Amino acid sequence: MGRFLQIAGLVVGLVGLVLQAAITIPASMAAGRSLLGSIVFLFSFFTILTNIAAVMVHASLLSPAGYAWFPAFAGPRMRTGVAVAITLVFIVYATVLAKLWQPQGLFLLCDVLLHYVAPALFVLWWLIAGADGATRWRDISWWMIYPLAYLAYALIRAPFAGEVPYPFLDTAKNGAASVAVSALAITGLFIALSVLAVFVDHGIGRLRGKPATRTESGRR
């Protein structure tokens, strides 16, 4: 079951990402951005970056070639960090962003694949085969680098690009205080998910009888 979920997650993630790029870049260029600007725009979304990370985790564990290309993504702590981030993608989209627009056609398909299907497959795989009790509480501080670095990038880029990837980060429209509250709320949610993930990972490790000091790369 674990391998099936990995293959399904890899396929869904790749299809969603490739399709999203194929429809977003032309639409972005039609809106007036250059090709380079359209590519930067695409990769400015937390959803895209996190789904790429999930694909790399799956690829690194499915074959020796994948491991050779993406060894850093094969480790159990990286897997758990990606599980936390992609859960955040699902929660924020389902509770905040989904009601802000009504995508149609291929855009709707990409939304479903990258915000719902891929996160569900990854988290289910992690629960069944990816978690093993190897995470540490200090890993949370490392996982936090990703969302904080992304937030800094999005806010620094905004005045130069004249746009933000997500409306709740728009200081021009919402004000700095509102953006700060949104950022703190999402950061708090990420921390809460991280704490939950460590608890779950340790619980699964005990159920499988694996020692907490396990340090191997965790390839499966």
C-alpha cells in the first residue's frame, strides 16, 4: 500500500505541476508578464513549491536513481516536514482561498490535484509508511525556516512585482496590521501541525517497535 500511494502521489503531483505550468505561464504572459516573469510568478506560490517537495520525496524513495538525484528528501525528518507543509497547503486553501475564486476547466483540475488529492495521498502515505519515530522536537525549528523564508520572499517581492501570490499578504489593500495577523495565524498553524506531526511520528515509531534514536536515511 505504501508503494502504491507513493506512485500515485508522484503521478498526481507531476501531472498537476506540469499542467499548472502549461496553463499558468501562457495566461500570465497574456496578462502582460514576460516569460521569465511568468515563470517567477508560477514559482512564487507556496502550493507549487510544496508540491514540488512532495514529488521529490516520492521520487527519492521509489528508485535508486531517484535517491541519487534527491538524497536529501529521502530522510524521515524531511518527509515529516513536507507532510506538515502540504497539510498547511490543504487547510489554508480549503478554509480561506477556495472561496475567493471559482476556477473552471483545467484550472479547477489543477486546484483539485494540487490542493486536495496530492496532499491527501502524501499524508496518507506518510502515516502508513513514511513516519517511523525518527523526528526530534528540534526538527521543528528547521521546518520553520521554509514558511518563514517564503513569507519574507513574498513580502520583499511584493513592492517590486506589484503583486502578491495570496491576497491575505497584500499590505497595500489590507494594511500591515492585517497581513501581520494573517502571517502570525498561519505561522501558529504551522507550528501546531509540526508539534502534532512529531507526536504522531513518535507514536507510530513506538507501534512499529523502532527505537527513537534511529538515524538511518529511512529509504523504503
